[in-house]
Amino acid sequence: MFRYALRRSAVCRLPNFRGALWFCTPQQAWAVLRTAPPSRRCFALDAAVGASELAARAATRLPLEDDTVYALSSAPGRGGIAVIRVSGPACLDVYNGLCPAKPMLKPRYAAVRKLVEPGNTSAEDVLDSDALVLYFPGPKSVTGEDVLELHIHGGPATVKAILSAIPKCASRERMRYAEPGEFTRRAFLNDRLDLAQVESLGDILSAETEQQRRAAVRGTSGVLGKTYEIWREQLLLARGEIEALIDFSEDQQFDESPTELLSNVTVLVQDILRSIHMYQNGSQRSELVRNGIRIALLGPPNVGKSSLMNQIVGREASIVSAEAGTTRDIIEASLDIRGYLCSFADTAGIRMHASSHDTRLGPEPSIIGAIEEEGIRRARKKAQESEVIIVLASVERADNGQFRLHYDTETLRLAADAQQCLIVINKCDATDSGTLENLVQDFKLSVLGTVEGLGSAEPLAISCRAAESPAAGLTDPGQIHALTQALLQSFSNLTSLPDDMQHLLGVTERQNQLLEQCKQSLDDFMLEARSGGQEGEPDVVLAAEHLRLAAGHLAAITGRGNAGDVEDVLGVIFDKFCVGK
């Protein structure tokens, strides 16, 4: 393998880095450079293999690691306590400047200190009389560097005075205010976090609902990153065996032929492919938690869609009128239901043309105009985009005095294709319980039983009118609470995972896209491994290249290994972070 390394890799000599001779690509040299101590960042690289690119990266990254940065880590404004964080080699200079003549802090122990203006010790120069100070020496700190935390009184004037005093404690060239997300960036660069954990940390900061918080916490454990690294190392090992066969097959006899070797590797690849499929399923569920579950209310005109919308969201989001066709466009409202972010959509009533109308339900409807037709088209489109569909029917009195259910068969067929579907019968207070039960049973057998996918559906009877004017003594007037419970069960069906797979909720959309690219490369490998070339043997060089690409996609997920675009990814991720994190 030594010959292989000389032939295929750039040679970089790092004379001050443990006197070692390194054989690596420019990207690998950069990875070594950025994690080396500042005193050991001497290197040389042949210009023919990309020295200019490496130097450009070094020029942009070195200040980030050499500087000491500080920022307010707690929320700005008036508060009981404010937390200021300092990270970098000048932490002790900051402590000595703010707390002169005070004993050195014991690492990881809190101490009460009086903070004064640097260079002054008079009573008038006291910045905070009772501050809590903690020192965390690197590398075992949140950023991997020396970290100093000042827990001070949270008055805006106190915070401003101490932030102004910190740069005076050390050389101004070495001190600066932190950029958004810079503390977390340093933690990543110092191997305290992988990129998957950084993404989850960002999700924690932006979480607005309980389920979003729980999903984000799942990704901070590091289980995802460790799994991706295990897969990557397995692929690199398999690739090494294949390339050893390529390089040394002429010099020595191998026990396995190329076909046999690839056959053994395919077993490993198949296991990884199955795991990737499982992780992608977790990504789909976690994206529903992060972005919200879309719910569409469908049904013919005047069955109570707008009334139900208003009952669910707790305000008059939609106009309610006895006139048919009041809702022409999509009315949307977002809310938090027991920790789930939901987006409800009230749609235009879907109705049939006059030629298809059942005259027993009343006079023929008016002609469907162009505007209403567009509203119906948008309703159908919204139904196709939604994860949950609530189909409404209603109890109506026909011309002959009999009660019947008013529903739309096309809407039922449309809802049958949804991931989750609820059948709701509104205006159940219009008749007695016996008649309602007969109507529901007949509806289940003669209508739902004929629509594929809805045969086992259990209609839920509600009354928006009863919910608006609840009678005394009723615990759930109108059965709106029962409908909410049914919705929660649908949400759970869409997002829940077994206890031993909860960490999959931390898989983000970016990770899912890279997993898809990795899966494609592994599929290409499987195709090549099972095919034969001109001599009946698979192309091992091409097979090894597919493994290299797959490992590269996994490296891009965690930001480790030879992930060439990690700086671009970091820029996107840390744009979402606040200053002080």
C-alpha cells in the first residue's frame, strides 16, 4: 500500500507537526492544518497539487482559531442574569484584567468575583460587585478551547459596561466580538461536535413546539454521526481491499478473484443500503415534525368546513355563511396541537354539476362558474399536498322530510389516497341519536365500503353548532375534543418511531439528500459487482470509484473525512445561529 500512497497522493511535509511526513491530498492537508495548534501550523505543499487553494483556505480560517472571541450568550434586554462567554487563548488575560489580584480560578468550579474596569481598582470603577465566574480549560470545554463564562446581573447597562471592558484586557488584535454561531463553529472545528450534531443544535434553537424540541434533542446525542462514520469506515476498508487487488494483482497471488471479492463486499453494501432506507424513513417523519403537518378540510359546500376550521384554530379564520360557495380560495392557519405544528387549510366546497345532482337533497345547484371551478381545482391540489385529509359530510333534511347524509363521492375517493384520512359527519344535532346511528351505519356499508382504502374508516359525528353554544354539563360539546384526539392519533401514525429508533428523528433534509446520493453510488456499485466486463469479470476500478463516492457523501454529512465542501455547508448552517451560540 506504500507504493499506492506515493503514486496517488500529494506529499505534504509538516516540519513542526511532530516531525512527521504526511502523505495526503490537499483537502486532507487542510484538515490537519485547521486542527493543529497555532504554533505548529507550518507546512509546505507542491503548487502543482493545489497549494494556492490550500493557502486561500488557511488565510480565511486561521484568524477564527487564533482570535479570542466574546459575546452575550443569554437573550438581550433586561433580565435577572446575563451570561457572557469568552473563548480562545486570551481567556485568562480577560480574567486577570477584570479580577486583578484575585487567585486563579479552579477549573470547572464557580467563584464569586468583583469585576472592575481593567487597569483601575477604585470603587468607582467596579463593573459588577457580585459576578459568578467559571473557567473551562481546553480541550475539554464546549468549544474545545479555553472558555471563560461571566454570569452577571442582567441590567442592560451592566452588560454593556462589561462587554466594553473585555477587549481592554488583551491585545485588541486578539480580541473581537463573536460572529453568529461562532462558538458552535469552533466546537465543530475542534471535534467537539460533528455536523449532524450542529444541525440538531440549530433545530433546538429554532424549535417552537414540543415535538420539534424532542426531535431536535434526538440528534444531539452523536449517535447519527457515529453511525455515518462507521458506514464510511466500512466502505473505505472495502475500497482499500479492492484497490489493493488492483495495484498488487500483478506482483502476488491473491486468494480471491475480483468476482469473489466484490461478492463479499456486496453483503456489506446491502446491509448499509437497508440501514440507509431506514434512516430516510426517519428523515421523512422528522421533516413533518420540523415543517409541520398539513391538514386539508374537504367536502361539498355548506357541510361546515369553515365552522370546523374556526373551532379548531379558536378564532374566525374563515367566513361562515349559509350561502353555498362562500369559500373560493384556500384559507390557511397554523397552530400548535399538543406539541405538533399543524397547518390547516379550509378549501372551496367540491360539488357536482347539475346533471349529477341528487334531487332528493334539494333543488338543483347553480351552474359552477369559472371562479368556483378554480377554487375546486385548488382544493383538489391542496388535498394531494396534504398528509392528513378531513372529509366532511353533514346531516341534512331532504324535501320528503327524511334525514340524509350530504357528501361528495369524488372527495372520498380523493381522500382515500392520503396518508391519513378522517371521515367527519357534521350537524349531528339535527336529528336524534337513533336516526343518526342508522345514517352512519348505512353510510359505512353503502358508501365507504365501496371506496378502496376507506372500508375500515370509522366516521366521527360532531356538531360545530353545539360546540359554539355548549349546553351545561357537557364535557365535550360537539365532539370537537374527540376529533382533536383522532387528529393526534393520525399525527402519531405519521411521526412516531420505536423507542430504539428515536434517534432517527434527528435526520435532517440535508442528511437525507446526501444519503440519497450515497444510496445511488452504492446502487451503482451493486450493478457493477453483478455485471461482467468483456472477459466476464466486473470492472473493479469502477466498483472502487463507486465506493469512494459513497464514502464521500457520508463524510459530507458529518463534515469529517475528505468532505471538500464542508466550508460551504458550514456557512449555510451557521447563518441560522444567533450571536453568542
